[in-house]
Amino acid sequence: MSDTPSDELDDLARQVLDVMLRPKRRVRPRIAEAFRDAEDMEVETPDGSVMSWRVGKGPATLLVHGWEDDNCLWGPIADKCFQLGRAVVAMDLPGHGFSKSELTSPDVAARAIAAVAAAQGPIDSIVGHSFGCIASMQAMTAGLAVPRVAFIAPPIPRMSERWKRITEKGVPDDVVARAQELYAAEHADRAPSFDPEAAAEDMKAKALFVHSLDDESCPASNSQDLKRAWPGAKIILTDELGHRLIAQDSATLDRIIDFVEGFGS
């Protein structure tokens, strides 16, 4: 039994949650050159407002960046889509870039994705990177319907692993336990136990997974596992592009755009 007073324990536990849910921002938000003249829109969500940008008219591809990234990831693909006449919508997830909300988690990000899709639609496809893939999947599980998705370097997050890593950093067991209790209580209605592999089995959208074999952050086995679970999904495995560069590699983006456009499928 802990000797830590309950108020102090709660304060320490909330500090742990703050670290988990508050991404590190850049000192100054930035915007990709492709979106400087775009139609921007601040979209209200249940968790605070987020910024989004649209380039082009008609059905658009929604671009969803990963953890501690922003809209600038998507400059290269936005340029390619613009040349082809394909509309794109980019956003800064909650806690990122120009978005005013501070905290995020997969369920918070999922609600923001759904809100941007509704405000900036029509959306006929999603291209996501890393954390943005899982948040997009959670939005789709909650009802966001898109015909096609291309997911680049997805993680398969496990809350148990996140708690384990926090403990390994020297946080006392009673503080971690209290943080878990607070998280469970506050996220009881927000799918805290979201399982991407289980969710993939029921997906209706056509899916493409893209991964570099040398990804230093998320192993390529993640995409392979999700591909096996997702009915009819396809996969592209490449190498020497790491975790982030793959989302800006010209040849890889050409194949993603071909998929989004429906070529060959």
C-alpha cells in the first residue's frame, strides 16, 4: 500500500497522463507550401478546434499526419495531387501544429478526423501516416465511411506496452496504477481498448498498406499483420526509406496516388 497522500498521487498521475497525451509542438507552427494559398478552415470538435486546409474542388483525399508531425509532411503528395487535378484536405491533429486543442489520443484524433471530413468533404479517400493511420481506423470504426485508404507505416499500439514503458522509466508503481485508473475512467466511452487488428477484420474500404523494411519506429510486420486481417487489402514493402521519408518518397507516392485513383483495382 502506498504512503503517498491521495491528492499528491492524483497530481503525479495526471502529470503522467499529460506526458502521454500532450505531443511536443514546434515553437512556431508551420504550413506546407502547397497549402499556403489553400482554403483554410478551423473545425470545432468535442475536444477543441483543429485547423484544416483544402486544395481543389470535388471529392478529396484527406491527409492525416502522425504523432508530433503536422501538415508539412504532405507537401510532396499535395503537389502531385494538384498536378493531377485531385483535391486534397490536410489537417493538424489535436495537439499539433496550428490546432488549438492541446491533448490528443487515438480517440480524440479520431473525432477530429471525422469532424474535418464532415466539414471539408466530400472525402473519398484517406492517406495516413503512423499514428494517423490508427486514428483514421478508429474514426472509420465509429462511422466515417470512405471507399479507399492508404496507410503508411502504421503502428499497432497497445496500452499495456505504453504503461510498461512508463514504469521502466522509473515512475512508481502506485502512480502508474492511479494514472491507469484515471485514464480508464475518463476514456470509458472512447474505445480505450481499440484493437486495430480486430477492427481491420470488419473494414469495408479498399486498403493499401505501405511500409519500409528498415522502419526504425514501427516494424513492417505491423502492415503485414493488418493486411492479413483487412479483407482484400494490398501491401507495398520497400526499403531504405525509414519511418517518415517513405511518406515523401516520389516513387512511393505515385503508387499510393494510383491506388487512391483506382488504377489497377
